[in-house]
Amino acid sequence: MTVADEMRTVMTTTAYTVTGMTCGHCAQSVTEELERLPEVSSVTVDLAGNRVTVVSGRPIEDGEVRAAVTEAGYELVGRI
């Protein structure tokens, strides 16, 4: 990929409601599972708001996100 191609790459940011997270360990578990998805560049967890924000180089299917969150032991309610 050339520098010009990289500059044209559009990042996708999607926020989700995830229930059951109560501590830093919970946030880390969800983050680790989501970061395993292809092209995910960052994951931010807001424990107080039950919110997870995923930034990726492509749109991520909700089913992929749900599977990762479930693997971490939590429930994806849906997109915000």
C-alpha cells in the first residue's frame, strides 16, 4: 500500500452498548477480544456508560462484534 493509499483509507467509528462490565478487568477482556478482529485499530470502553467504541479500517459486522463481546463474557445490546 502506498502512502497515498493509506491517506485515502477511511476509518469507521461505531459505538455499542455492552452490559455486564463493572471494572477495569472487564474492560480489558472486551478490548482484547475486539482488538482480535481484522482491521480494528482501537477500542475504547466507558464503564459508567456501558459503552464500547470501535475504530476500524472497514465496517465491522454486528455479528462479529457480538461474538467477540460474548467470548469476553458480556452482552452486546446494540449500536448506539
